[in-house]
Amino acid sequence: MSGDARVVAVLGPTNTGKTTYAIDRMLGHRTGVIGLPLRLLAREVYDRIVALRGPSVVALVTGEERIVPPRTQYWVCTVEAMPEGMGVDFLAIDEIQLCADPERGHVFTDRLLRARGLHETLFLGADTMRGPIRALVPEAQYMQRERMSQLVYSGQKKVSRMRPRSAIVGFSVDNVYAIAELIRRQKGGAAVVMGALSPRTRNAQVDMYQNGEVDFLVATDAIGMGLNLDIDHVAFSSLSKFDGRRMRPLAPNELAQIAGRAGRGQKDGTFGVTGDVRPLEDGVAQAIMDHRFTPLNKLQWRNHALQFGTIDALVRSLEAPPDHDVLVRAREADDLMALKSLAESAEVTARCTDAPSVRLLWDVCRVPDFRGISHQEHSSLLDVIFRYLHERGGIPNDFMARQIKRIDRTDGDIDAISKRLAFIRTWTYVAQRKGWVDEIDHWRRETRHVEDRLSDALHEKLTQRFVDRRTSVLLRRLGQKEAMVAEVNDAGEVTVEGEFVGKLDGFRFSQDKGAGAAEAKTIKTAALQALAPHFHLRADRFYNAPDTEIDYKEQGGLMWGASAVGKLVAGSDPLKPQVEVFVDDVAGADVAQKVQRRLQHFIDRKVAALFEPLVAMQRDEALAGLAKGFAFRMGEAMGVLPRAAVADEVKALDQDARGALRKHGIRFGQFTIFMPLLLKPAPTRLRLVLWSLAQGLSEFPESPPPGLVTIPAMKDAPQGADTMAGYRNAGDRAIRIDMLERLADMLRAEDSRGGFEAKADMLSITGMTLEQFAALMEGLGYKAEIGEREKVKAVDAAIAAKPDADTPVMDAGDLAPATGADDVAASPADVPEGTGDIVDEGIAPIIAEASETPEESPGVPVNSETEIDPGTAPDTATAAVETEVFYTFTWGRMANPRGRGAPQGAGKPRGKGKPQGRGGPKGARKPGGNKGQNFSARPPKPEKKIDPDNPFAAALMGLKDNS
């Protein structure tokens, strides 16, 4: 060192610009080297100098990384990796107060005592080093640097109340991860910075914080070593750390080193505690704010003048005591522990018989224990490396390849990838050692590539686990005044500021189900705020939408396309339902009112269209007296009313009143009084909904499928649901009421007291087999007695020549057999007046156009089973005797049949004595007698009486009187 070389101690608290000052001084010289405490900080300083002078003149040397251009002028190194004896013009050591660190202090002390620049040497650090430097480097000059901003203690704060741009400091990996997870749930995420991270992972995490992707940083005390980050507040989650040997409390100056990261440049910063940590004592907090700490009086030291004659001589030299009262011998470091452990091996001892071998062994022992698994495992690995180097002069390529290949995997969780990174760091360090491997450049590239891949994978895993980008973005934008931008695609998926937040269904927002409870509040707040203009645009579009885009569901829901926008609720009148809309509160009252008006218009028009005959009847001012009252009852019943419920009122109606009501389409059936137009599928579907609302039901009965004559009985439905559905329960089946009235027309011609059999038309109209029809009749109140008898089956000559017992032969005039299905399609329609009102009208025409559609006419259902009357068989046909099952039906209720479900005329005998062929086997035809005779004998019909309710009664009786 030249005589004019100066040594300067640049001392002061954090944020005084010491490192920047040293970089500027170094670049003022032709050559220089700067030693830094962490490889993370070394990478940061290297990038700064490269940006100023270019990569061709700047070297980066750490334990695991070595970038040395041919024309290197400036060296950026970790303190441990600083080259010795280079003779550079400028030399600087940063964070010189680490001379007192129990674990690494002896390395810094050695640089303080022996490292010098040819022209200038700088020691950068805390003011607590002033005394030791004065004692050990008496020629040093001093430069005091003042902090550029204030540092203020803010006490204790919960993580949930931590403001953005805060760093929470922990002192273990588990503690850091736990805090990061908590911040992710409450604040959207945090970047993670630890000394154990690779530079690539650390830089990616820091960039994420610096760029504003996250507003919080969770770190170990690694950030206290000169890392320049945009931090406003530092919070300690613990005040003690494990120093490699034991847990110990942090000294005030150590706390200040970390807290000083808050506030950069002219910007003030704050510090405090969080979690379960008790608030700092007043004296400690004040000392940190005033930068007043107890001066250091002892520095860690280890002998640098090592003896390599034997292993024992090397150990003794490493354990030599210092010769200055400011210095204390450093505790046993990992490298010395490894040396002692390997010295116990007889084979290692046998190999170390000369100074080069001992020196090689010491170099191997200085390989850092990056893995941190156990001292014994680390020593075993060093033993393998030493044997290869000693025997072969280098580590075999195949051995290196196997170790690297085993590590080169990016699967697994954070811990697995972190362990692989620690393992690859060992081989990266080995590859950096000159002469240890063949093709040194190749292995440096290989280990670097693996470390980069693992670093990227670790960064991705850390981000996935500890960063909810969506919540982070939304929280940040919520804190700004600018309106957020929301987009809604055709599927209703909502993105805010590019982040998916949920779906918009109609006028209600449902947020992403994957969000946790803490994120959910932020997502909903941001989404609803950004969706405000979309609600108004959507409401305008809905208000102008045609009725064809709106529909109601059988449970009362109101739909706009596939979106639920409201529901029907009961009104003051069954035909005047009200609307309850599904609109989020944030959409505003205007949107809700617009949606409500549009839905009310829709349902009002729907009711008016589908129940037009009923509405017209209620508005008919020509109706008066009992007719008007009956019209009101029909309105309450929405066009379908069981006759038994209004028997007395029907009886009280005179012919004029009935005629007026018939003009509006009312049919007075034996079982039901109804309006045929309102039995169509569309009015029926709406009637069930309106009736369910009026009844206050929580679950509405569903409308039957259109076009079915019979359906399974609606046994579990509320009372009256079958009538509202247009059916009448009869046993296990329910029959459509218009078809029931047509059946009643046929039954009136039968002797209900004496008994009768089913006709083909009866089976055809119901679409049932004989057995199903018998069950239906029993459900209607008839008794069905089953019997067996012989019947004659007509066989034509062609089939007689080749008989087929399974194929019945029928006359061309017989009805075609039914398909055998339980439910035969035939829709309610405008049955002619006389069909359901035969007694009232005095006529019984049955008009059924099979070609009409279900919406226009009921048609005639296909016959389920054809009864061949033996009496109609041709005499010339060949008779085949078979047994047949038949049913005899009699009215089974002892009550006044009128108005109580019995067929009109029930109980009136049609002939004398019991009809032949009735009553089961006793009435069956005897073999050999009365061939070809019909044993479904019918009595002669008595003279038909004129019903006084008949609209033609007066005319007919007048004709009789005139005759």
C-alpha cells in the first residue's frame, strides 16, 4: 500500500447513502473491489455497476456464482469470496459492524485487519464500530453520515391493520411462511425474501414487491444488510433469533439495522411490532430512533496464519488465541467442526501426510453446509469429495452428473424445491473451485441452469401459495380514486382490472367460489363497484326486451333467458300476482324499479292473454245477479271448479243465467264446471303457479305433460292440485276432466244400478286396458266385479288354414287396438257443448277430430283393448271357444247422485230382472247352447225424461203440450 493511501471509516445509521458513496468512490479509480455481507446484496450492487460501466469490466464472485470477464476492473464479492493479494486501487467492506457477529464475524475482522486498497480503503458500517476501528486501525479517518429521513416508532399493530408498503420480519422459515399465508388471506399476498433463497428467486420476489404487484414483504433479517427496498414500515414478528447455537434476543443495534430499511431517501419511515410480540421498551425504541447504541468493544477473530504441516497443526493454528484485547477467539465454526470430524477417519489421516494434502482437506472443509441436514451427513459428503480430489485430482464427471441429475427436478412443494436448491448450491460451489472438476465451464453452466430452473420453480410456488393476485390488484385499485374497469362476457363471467371475480346472473353478482372468506369481501366490494354501469346498461336492455325473452318457471321464478331476475308472489287477487325482483343493492333503486316494472308488465300481459275468456267474463257488464256471482266464483277458481263444491249455486241458476255463462265458454259437466280453453297446456301451467301462490305453498305442483288423457294420481300434491292441473284423481290414475265428462256422457246411457260392461268407446276415450279402466271406475265410485266366461272368436278362412292363436281377428268396423301405453296422448280442447253438458243441453253428440292438434282439440285416444262382441260373429265363421275376463260395473255409493260425483241417471233401472251374462261365472254361457248370442244383454231403454235444467226443456215441453 502506497504512502498516500488512505483508510476511511464511513459510519452512520441506515439510509445514509454509505453503499452508494462507496460505489461512486470505486468507479473513480481504475480498479476496485467491494466486499458485501450477502450474495443478494452483491447481486444488487453488481447490477448497479453493470448499468453504469457495462458487463465487460465488472466481475461478480460469490460462493456459488462467478462471473469474471477477461478485462475485469471492478470486483463485486461477498466478504468470504474476496480475492486476496490482487493489488486493486480501491477496496471497501460494507456492514463492517458484522465483525462482532458470532458466526461470521471472524471473516469481517480479518478483512478489517488485512484487506487494503492501494490508494483508498473504506469501511462502511454502524457508528458502534468507531472504538474497535480506532484500536485496531489507528491510521483510519472517520466520516460521519447522517440519516436522510426520520425513523419513528409506531407501536404494535395487527397484520390486518398493516398499511401497504410494509415489511414484516421473522427469524425462521416457518415464521415467515405463516405470516405470508396470513397476509395472503387478509391483504391479497406478499413477497418473500430470505437469505436462503437463490439470487434469481429473491430478485423475482423483490421485483414483484417493487413493481406493486403486492404491497407487503415478509422477510428474515436478510433485508437488514443493505438491501434498498421501497419500504414505509417495518414490523417485527419476533425479537429473538437462532444464531446457529441458541435462541437469543436481538440487541437494539441489530433491531435498528433491520428497522432502518423503512424510509428510503428523503422519505420518513416507521417501525413497530406485530402479532404476539410485546411492545418495545421505551428506552429501546428511543435508542433506535436516535441511533444511539452501546459501542462494540469485542470483535470475533480467528487466526489467518494457518499451519498445514499436519491436521493437528492446522487445528492448533485455527484455535490460536488473539493477541489484542479487543479481539476474542471465534467459536468453533462449521469448517473447523468438519475438519475435526474428518480427522477422526484413519483413511483421511493416512492421506494427509504432507502440506498440500492438508491444505486440500482444509479447502474441502470450507465447503458451506448449504443443506443444513446434519453435521454428520455434511462431513460424509466432504469425505467423498476429498477422496476423489486426493486420489484422482478431481471429481469424476459421471459422479457430478449423477448428483446433478438427482437434483434436477422441479416437482414438489416449496420445501422440496428449497431443499433441492440447497443441494445444488453445494455442487455450484464445488464447480466454482478451480481444479476440482474437469471442464469447469461446463459444470458451472450445468449447475447454474439447474439452480435457475429450481429458482424459477420456487418463485412460482411461493407466488402461488402466498400471493392472491386478484385480491392484491383489487385492494390496490380500491384504494385509488380512479374507477375500476369491469368486463362481462357472453357467459356472464366478470373480470375487474383483468382479474376474474365471478359471474353476473341477471342482475345479481355471484363471486368466485374459490375465494376464501377474507378475499370474498374484497372481491365483492370491487366487483360491485365496477359493475355499477353494467347494471344500468343491462336494465335498459332488459326493459326493451320482447316478452319472448322472458318466461316464468313452474316454481314461480321469472327468467330472462337463462338468468333468474325475479319471482312471483301472491297478490290481492289470484289473477293479479305481484313481482319480487332479484337485483343487488349496489345496482341502485333505479335499476330495481325498472326491472320490477318490466316483469310486472310481462306477467300482467301473460295472465290477460292466457285467461282472456275468464277476464272477459268478469268484465261483462251484461251479467247480473246469480250469473255475475257465479262468474266471480269461476274467476277465483281460475276457470276450473268441481261441481260438488257449487252444487247448490248451480241448481239456483236459471236457464237465462246458464245461457249467459255458456256464451263465455263455461261447460256445466257432471264432475267439473270448466272453460275448455283454459285446459290447454299454457293456461294450465300458469294456473298451477297462480293457485300455488294463492295457497301459500312452499313447493308448487308441476304441470302434467301436455296431451295425456290419464296420468298417475297426484296423491302427494295439496288438495285441489289435480283440479287445477285439469285432472280428477280416480284411484291410482287421474283422468283429464274434459275426457271424464265425455266418459260420463257414455255412462248415462248405461244401467248403473243393474250393472253394465265397458264399451269399446269407453276404453278408447280413456286409452286404457280393461283392467286399468276397471281401476279408474272404482276410483270414480263404481263397483267393478270381475268374472270369466266363454267367448266365440271369429276366424276367417285364411287364418283357419294357418291358425295363429296370438292374433285376434276383428271386423273392419272394429276400433283399432291401443298401443298399450298407460298415458295416451289427447289434449284438452274445445269439446262441443253437448259433450260435457249432455243433461243440461238435452243432446249427446260426441265430436272428436283425431287430426286436430292438442292445442286445438282433444281428439279421440287410441283404444287400449278391443272387446269383440260374440253376438256379432258371423254364423258362417268357424267358432273357437275361449275364456274371457269381463267386468260388471254398478254405482257403489248410497247417496244422492246429483252433485256428488254419481253419473246422472245412476240408480235408475233400465229393465226387469238381472241382465243375462252378468254376475260372474254363474252368468257365463253354458257349452253347447245359445251359440252366437251376446251375453252382454242390455235392457230396453226407458223413455228419456226431460231435465228441467235443459235449455231446450221449455220448447220440448211446449211441443208435447201442443201435441
